[in-house]
Amino acid sequence: MVVMSLCNSTMQDKVMNHEIYPEIKCNMNTLKILREIKQFMYSNGSEELHTVYNQVLSTINMFQMRQEMGQ
């Protein structure tokens, strides 16, 4: 995949060792692989927690909230 060729060897190893990589490779699902890379980038090595990644998403969602009419 082109996306994997742009990653360094450490990131490639992390993605290839992930449990859903065979499915991603079989389906050539670029969006899933990008999502996994993003989670690895923001997780600081703890694949299970993704705390920083979740914090970033929460902040983005907070700034996208809109107040309804009359509130």
C-alpha cells in the first residue's frame, strides 16, 4: 500500500502487528489503515487506552457543537 510506504519502519511494524491488519490488507481499506496510524500516533505507545487520541477527538467535537435556537 502507498500509505504504508510513507511510514517509517517502526510505524509499519506497529500497524502490521495489529490484529485487524490482515483484514485491512485483504480489503485494501486505506481509511481503516489511516485510522489505525492516527491512533498509534496519538496513543503514546498504549494501544488499549488511546487517551490522547480520545482527548483530541473530544476537543474537536466540543468546538463543533452548536447552540440551538432559543437556548
